Amino acid sequence: MVILDALEMTDKQATHQYIQCQLDFPDYYGRNLDALWDMLSIISEPLHIILINADKLPVNLGGYAELLIAVFCEAAEFNSALKFELV
């Protein structure tokens, strides 16, 4: 299980750096939504990602917050090894 804290996601760049670090993505991770989808869609070992303080995301990221959450949700629907939860 990996817990992501939305309070650490202060802007787009910080968000992707934080996600990369927490999920141990490789250096070539592109730090954008397409790259996030790519990485989440190929996870092969069971992984449960919990996003805490999700209600704070729109304050820091505006409309990007909704897009980010959608990528996690859609990737979890696509990839049976991935479970995503908002808290």
C-alpha cells in the first residue's frame, strides 16, 4: 500500500515529483498525466494507492486536480493489479 498526501501536491511539478518518489517510478517518468497513465497501466504486482486529503487538491492544482484523480481512477479500472482510493 502507498499513501499519497494531497497536501504534498502544491503544484503540477511538485505533484509529479512526489508521485514519482512515492511510487518509485524510474528516472524516465515524464512527469505529466500521460506518463502517469503509462506507469500506472503497467503495474503488475498488486498495489493499493490511497490519496489522503484529496479535498485539498483543487486549492493547489485547480482543474488539474480533477484530471489527476481521473487518471488514477481510470488506470485502476483498466489495470486489475491497481486499486485506488480517495480518503
